[in-house]
Amino acid sequence: MSSPEPSPQEELPYRIVLRGSEAGTERVLARALSAELAHAIFKAAQSEYPQRRITLSRGDTTLADSGG
């Protein structure tokens, strides 16, 4: 019996999220496999949404936050 295939979220551990102005609102802009790609997407998102808060995380750990 073969093991089940990992879900797409397990395969792409990095998450770039656009945070809303209200607490708890968010939109996942992208997921990435590598840290290098995730950081590039994070920087591009900062350019695209300069007035918005964007976070880069892996699991429960926030790796970058445009809000400070």
C-alpha cells in the first residue's frame, strides 16, 4: 500500500499574506517551496501593495513583516 500524497500546502511551506485593515482579515497572495522564492515574492508584494501590511511565514513562524 502506498502512502498518501502530501497536500499542496505541505509541499509549499512558505506563505505570503496580505493583511487587511480589520483584525483577522487576510488574503494568501502566494505559497512557495523555497525561502529564496518566498522572499522574492514578499518583496514583489511590498512593491505592489506599498501601503498594506504583508507577512511571510513558514508554519507558525513569521519570517518577515512589512508592518515593522
